[in-house]
Amino acid sequence: MNKEEIYKNIILQVRGLTSAEKDLIANLANISAVLYNNLEEVNWAGFYLWQEDQLVLGPFQGKSACVRIAKGKGVCGSAVEKKETLVVKDVHDFPGHIACDAASRSEIVVPIIIDNQIKGVLDIDSPITERFDEVDQGYLEEVVDILIRETEWNYKI
């Protein structure tokens, strides 16, 4: 399958999983698994949730990760600060990159924004430089849009 076909399959899985379940943690966990197991050349896929004015590690697939990330720090914190998706071709060229996994070389981070408020981010890393592009960005933003629409976001952790 080519990249577009893989993403179309991912979108179908995400829609199916979230249409039957509204729980935030369950949906984040399942979406992490879908992305990690279907995308090629990724070594981490998951979520950070915005709590106590910082990003806190949420459900993910991959090696253990940084637990807390401040706004404006690393790729995830920068995506929060800018409120936009960041596609980083080589994380070693990104000022202030946080190396949770030394094997990671490229990264994409999609902020989760509801009513102009940050709720978290979707973060995916790859051991390959220039792994992510506009196609990834478009489909991963669609995954986040589905997650926002189909999930109950009034959570207390």
C-alpha cells in the first residue's frame, strides 16, 4: 500500500474505534496503537495532555518518553505555543529539541485545540530524517479532528 492508502485505512479504523467509544484515555490509547502499528518507519506515536500549564505524557506506543514538557520547549511545546502543526525534517536541527529517544531523527506534532484552548498534542517520531510531509500532516490533522469530535473532553486525571 502507498502512504495515502495506509492513511485511508487508519482513518477508517479511527472512525470505527471512536464512534463506539467516548472515553478520552481509551481513544488516545487505541489511536496510538493504530498509528504505531500502521505507519511505516515510526519509533514513537502517542499523546501528551495539557495539564497544570504543561504537557504531561498520555497514552503512547514506543519506548519510554519524557513525562513533562513545558510550553515552548522542544517540538511538542513549540507546537503548543504556536498552536499549529510542526513538521521537523531533522530534530537535530530544531533549536531546543528534547531527545527522549536518541534514535528519533524526524517528528510531527499536531496540537489538539478545542475552543481555542490547547488540550494536548499528537506526537509521532521516526528514526528516519525527512519522514513526514504534507500528506502526513493532512491525514494526522484529520485523525485529531475525528478525536476532537468523537471524544468526551471533560476529564479529570
